[in-house]
Amino acid sequence: MNCKVTGVLAPTVTVFISSSLNTFRSKKRYSRSLTIAEFKCKLELLVGSPVSCMELELYGVDKFYSKLDQEDALLGSYPVDDGSRIHLTDHSGARLGEMRTCPGWRSTRSHKKPATRGKTRSASVRFFLKRSKLGRYNEEERAQQEAEAAQRLAKKKAEASSIPVGSRCEVRVAGHSPRWGTVMYVGLTDFKPGYWTGVRYDEPRGKNDGSVNGKCYFQRQAKHGTFVKPAVVTMGDFPEEDYGLDEI
């Protein structure tokens, strides 16, 4: 039975945490606005007992007060004061000095980590996020993010579609001098997401021959091909550079 706290209380409370899995006590400060379910998730990280195997009891200085067994009740709805002790009894079957052995857990000594510890911790975090409607569990936020991503992709597609294959262009990439060439490919690729422009440079200042990771997007001699984002490509009447190969 919950004993409702009356009067003005501090938003946080300092309590001692004891456990059936160890002999020492931890002094911790917690928000009174935590639900018991959320409080158990924090204790899991501190003590090592899975949430599903916990039984919590609240003690005053010298007497037992109540069991903390209402998952959706607030910690502050119990008579928790500074200096109170919350005792965690682990029902996984583990003995003093051992880690938890709930179903799905491997029995180990305390100096070893259970094989699925990370999975259970992740499950607890997912439970908290889902309950609080945070992160990917916030449908409105997720819908907005998906809409923004679709808008960005549409913008990139529009940029790419404005660059006709076969047109002369100038490529300006930060840290490099301008380079002239011919557009040979525009579209999606397998090597990276998004829209890319394949350019055949007039001179061997590129990174490939029009192929990346074994896939050919256009054919050109080595070091004459490159792939850049459409935003750095400018269309124009750029004459092909003459290297003076006919000179003596």
C-alpha cells in the first residue's frame, strides 16, 4: 500500500541502495518524478539485476515502510526521504556475489559479464523510450524527420536533373583548383547514397576511370574520371584544354 507524501518536498532525494547480490550499500540521488519502472531501469545499471527479476522494499532508519510494487507510481508517491534505504531482492536465482541468471542469461561469477547483458540493457532503454514517447517512438517527430529527409532527397534530385549528360562543365571542390571536363553520368550510385555526377576530366586529375568498386558507370582512361556532388558542378561553354601534344 502506497503512503502518499504531503507537504513541500525537494525534487530529488538521496537514498541508500542495498541488494541481495552484494554486501555493500550505494548512496545515490534520484528524482522523485521517476516512475518505479524507470527507477528499476536505473537500478539495473547500478546493481546488475534485470528489471523483471527485481523486488523493491523501502526502509526508514529502523523500520520497513512499503514495497515499491506499483510500476506506474512515482517514486515521490512513497514516503522516501533523504537517508531512506531501498533494498533490491533479486529473484533470478543468483546467490550473493553472483551475477543474474534470469531466463536467457548465462550463469557466471561476478567478474564475468553475462553473454546477453547488452541485450537486456538495450531492452530496458527501449522500454523507457517507448513509455516516454521519445526518440523513434515519438510518431510525430519521426514523421517530421521522414518528411525532411524526403524533402532533402527531392532537392538533390532536382539539382542532379538540371545537369545534362554530355555537357561541358567546371568542377570546383574546396581545396582544389577548378577543373574542366564533360559530364558522363548523373544519378544514384552503389558506392554511396544520394545523387552523384560522373565527370570525365580533360586532364588526368581524377580518381578513377569511371568505375568504382568494380561497377562501371562510364568508360574513360585511368585518372580521368571522378564522381562529385551536383552542387559543385557548373555548366558552361568550357573549351577542351589543349595540351600541345602536336608541338615538337
